[in-house]
Amino acid sequence: MGFARTCSVALVGVEGVVVEVQADLEPGVAAFALVGLPDKSLVESRDRVRAAVVNSDAEWPQKKLTVGLSPASVPKSGSGFDLAVACAVLGAAERIDPGAIADLVLLGELGLDGRVRPVRGVLPAVLAAAEAGYRQVVVPERTAGEASLVPGVSVLGVRSLRQLIAVLNDEPVPEEEPDGDGRPDAMLAGLTVPGAGVGTGLAGPGRGEGSHPDLADVAGQHAARTAVEIAAAGGHHLLLQGPPGAGKTMLAERLASVLPPLTRKESLEVTAVHSVAGILPPGEPLVRTPPYCAPHHSATMQSLVGGGQGVPRPGAVSLAHRGVLFLDEAPEFSGKALDALRQPLESGHVIVARSAGVVRLPARFLMVLAANPCPCGRHTLHGSGCDCPAALIRRYRARLSGPLLDRVDLRVEVEPVSRADLLGRGGRGEPSADVAARVGEARDRASARLAGTPWHANSEVPGHELRTRWHTAPGALAAAERDMERGLLTARGMDRVLRVAWTIADLAGHDRPGTRDVDLALQLRTGIARGVPAGFGAER
């Protein structure tokens, strides 16, 4: 009787659970049983592993074989357990030393020829292994760079099971024939889900075509450009309302270009989500810039917040984590899908409950909504001939519910572009680099003020802390208090006005918000003119 064990990782959402893979050989009729709540793709690993072992010049044991995945109460899915199952079987058959694999974590899918194919979710799997105390990980060679992002873990990348057997037995490592030139690399097929990037509207540096969009391309729209700058500096949600062709989509697409680069911790968070979702570009193991996700208005609630059959998968709100989620034609989204955004907008994460389990997914994003004034889009244009009845306009605007809009800090009317602005007579706007520099300085001021707290941006600070710990200038909140008494502001609205006022003060270089800062925050939230000029730097 032979026995061996090694380890792999089961992914539940974007978190990993270390699984012990045990193999037991007993005398009897040759059979292969796999137990421990495996899914269909994992059950099929019996045939893949057997063929891979035989084609790697190793003998398959002709005995009763039982492979157990412990803990048995955790559902296991995917083909990433193949390499661990094969090594456990070879250890039980004494083809390799069982002690050499006892403290190893192995991840990878096996081809029938013994090649080790890459799988999704390597980064969160290695993070889970490191947290559990494991220091040696074996992964497919193509994902070794992704696994190496975790500090304190020794990573071995292998191309085939034959190579791994040689390494574990201290034998000469055989050379693997490279793939033919000019052909697509089949080894990269396991890293991506076909159509995943297109279906979610995910874009960003390294994903799109051509150069990155620049704010200087936007003609006019000084008030909207100011709102974009404030949103980037404080992480505030933004609503752009205006007729078609005014530049709402252009402004939203350029918001990510003025956001500060991701920190190391944020990059690991974003990379882990994208790795699990299967949209991490090959050759780019670390996402360093904020993502930009723009799903179509026909997206379902599950595609926005996460879900699917079995264990829930990340949705658009998680793919936009630490970046921008742009909902163009927001009133055309289903009310159920839009209202599902309320909880992640407040908490920064989404909890998806399914029969297969409960998953907590990160979802701290900057939301941008774009909407027309009416179904035809010409309601606010002078002499445009809008034929929409008043009742139809009210129903159209009511698709964005009050509780959802109450969570939006900045609401801006995007005016039609004038001929002078379009032809460049009004001067070219500031480029993204200049705006991003001011945004970075404002973020640094906020970080210095919030040092020693769990918050990093003004939008994350609870209202109670803003009211009791950091005070505005005397009399600065007079107009906001009057609006609250008149019912123009809710308690949540007052807190959000305070957050925006602190961001405006950071952009202007003020120690604390003054009357003009609070009035501009009120003007951007309520849409009521307060006589405060909008703009920073060259925009002022």
C-alpha cells in the first residue's frame, strides 16, 4: 500500500483555500476514484492525468487508486488540480519521493502529452498559499511571472510533467521542444476566457488600440472638465447629463488617464480579480494603471455585480475595482441592475450569495453615469423640436432612482459644444498630464491628513468623522444647512457635500474648506448656480 500527499488551491471568488491532495494505492482491481466535491472539469482530470503520466515516460500504477481532496466540504472546480493529482499519484507509486512533494503547492492543467498548461487565478492562489505558510510553489512556466509577484515564495515554473519529475528526483532536466514559429501559442489558451474583455467593456493601457485618450481632445466643457478633475482627486461618483454629441463619453473615457497610478497593494488586488476573471493579458502579470470598464446597457444584474452558475464569478463592478465604471445611456439599464449598485457604492465590496456558497468580491470603483435629458436627447436644445411628452420625460428620468442618485456626488449638465470651441478658437484645453499632476498633489494632501486612519481618499471618510474630526472654516456650511432644512439635501447628501468640499480645498491648496469650496460642492451636487467659478490651474 502506498500513500502520498501534496497541496493545491481552490478558488472561491477571488480568495483561495489551500487543499490537500491525497493519493492512496491499495491492492485490487485497477480503478481511479476522485472524491472531495469535484466539479465536472475536475472529474475529467482522471483521464487527463493518466494520459499525461504515461506520455511522460512514467508507469501508471495498476492498483486501486483513490485521490481525496481535503477539506471535502469546499467545492473544487477547474483543471488547476491536475498537476497536484499527478504528483500525488506518482508519490504513492514511489516514482518520486513523497517527502519532496509534501510541502509543495502545485498549480496547473495537464495536457494529454504531459505539457503543463496555464490556468486562471494563479496570483490569488499563491497569495492564499503564502498566507497558509507555504514557501514553495510550482506553476506553469507561462504564469511564473504572475506567481513571483508574491514576496517570500519560491516559484518554480515548468513546461511539462516530465521536467517536474526530473527536478524532484534530482535528475537531468529534459529540454522541451519550443512551439513552431508563427503559430499561436496554445499554452496561453488557459489564461483567458474567450470574449471576456469584450463582453465586459474592459479597456485600459495595454488593452486598447493606439494612444491613450487625452483630456485636451475635449472641446469646451469647462464645468464638466472641472467635475472630472474633482472626481479623480477625491474618488467621487459623477453623473453627466446632456444632449447627444456633447462629449459625455469622451470625458468618461479620459477620466482614467488623470487618476494616480495604482499602489503596489492596489495593483495586486486588481491583478488578482483580473486573473480569476480570465482577462489578464499574457505577458503583463501586474496591472499598474486603473482599469476602465464600460458594460453595454443590456448587461444583466449578474454581469454587473457578479454571479453565474456554481461559484459566483466577478462582475463589472469588481473588474472596475480601483478604476472607473462607466455606464453610458444609464437610463437604458434595467432598474434591477442599477439598484444592485447601491450596496457596493457604499461599502466598496459586493457579497454574492448562491447555493454553492457566499463570495465576497472587491468593488471599490469610481462610477460615471451618462444620460440624455429625454429619450430623443433634444429636450435641452433651443429650437431643437423635442417631441417627447412631459410624462414620457418624467418616466425616462425616473429610471435613475432617487436612492441611486443620492449616492452620486457630482451632477453636471454638459452643454452642447459651441462652434468656437469645436473649431479651436476658444483655445485647447489642458492635457491629461497637467490635470493628473494636480490630482496627484491633492491626493498627497488628503493622504497626509488621513495618515494613521484606514481611509486613503476623501470619498472613503465617514460623514461622522468629517463632522467631528476635521472641521470646515467658520460659517462655511451655512448654505448647505439651509438646503438641508429645505429638503434639497439628505443627511447622506450633506456628508457627500463635505467630502467634495474637502477635495476642492485639496485641489485649491487650502488647509480646510471655506465658503467658496462648500458653495462649489453644493453647485456641483444640486445643479443650482451659486455664483462660484469652477476650475483649477489653467481652467480657472
